[in-house]
Amino acid sequence: EKDLALSFSKRIHQLLSQKKHSSYLTRSVDRSLQLDERARLADTLKADLFISVHVNASKKSTSAGIETYYLSNHRDSVIAKLEKIENKSLSGKELVIDQIITDIVVKKTTKSSRKLASLIHGEINKSVIKKFKMKNRGIKPGLFHVLTLAKRPAILLEVGFLSNPRELKRISGARFQDAYARAVVKGIEKYLSSLKK
């Protein structure tokens, strides 16, 4: 996952830079960062938004599709399973999220995070999901540690399933990665433009 996620992130970063946006990667080489280190970097840089790129996996090799998460409370047991995986430290220890901090951050950022997720996922749907005939798994709320710590509009992108051999081949291709990155950048630009209105 880390290699594919880095590949997508670098392409998004490159396109944002070409369009004269300041963007930063939490890692640009194959090294691991704890979730709190990633979020702390966003704080240090005073970033306007935070995007975490991931590649999904499942025990079922038929699981497929693209989904986008934004920070919010929910009661979905399927999402809770993914949160359990994503909210682990590098050592595999489950991280405990301070409920008071979470409630404050959720209240402060849910609306803007949902809007960011909607605009980006809308672009992904138009120019990636339809074009590459992929399953649209939608926009979903999630309590992800890295999004909570980011303390700003934040989303988590699940690009596809590496546990699905057919989908893995598709998302590993340069054409797909370029189309996906362009859709994300277009969604970011729409979000930033909406703030000026």
C-alpha cells in the first residue's frame, strides 16, 4: 500500500505545484511516519487542508471501488472496522482518540471536510470512476485519528483495492494514476475557489 499511496500523493503534489499551489508531502521517500507526526506537520505548515491517501484492502478479493471519507461521527459498523485498521500506530498498537478533542475538531471541521470530500469525490466520479468502470463506494463519515489530529478540513481517500488483482493492475497504471490525481486537484481547486465567494 505504501508504495502506491506515495505514487498517488507525489502525482497530486506535482500537479498542485504546477498550478502554483503550495503543497507538502508528509513523506516523499519510502519512510514511515506516525499518524500524529503527519498531522503535526500540517499544523506546523498552517495548511489550509489535509488529504490522506490510502489504498484499500479486504479479505475478499472481489471487494472493489473508490471511496472518500471526511471526519465526522457515525454509527456504521463497516466503517468502524476500517477505522480500527487505520487508527493503529506503526507498531500495530491501537491509538486511543481523546473524545473531547475529537468532539471539538468534529464540530469545527465536519461541514468543510464534507464539502471538500464532496467536491473531490464528484470529480473522481466524473473522470475516473465512470471512465475506468470502477465501483463508486461513495462519500462516508469516519473517525480517523489522522484526520482528528489534523484539526482542519481533512479527508481520507481510498483509491481502490490492492487485494483485488484486477483492480490492483488498473490502479497501478500511469493513465489511472494521472486521471485520479487530476480529479483530486480539480476538486481541491473547486473547494479553494468556493472559499473566496
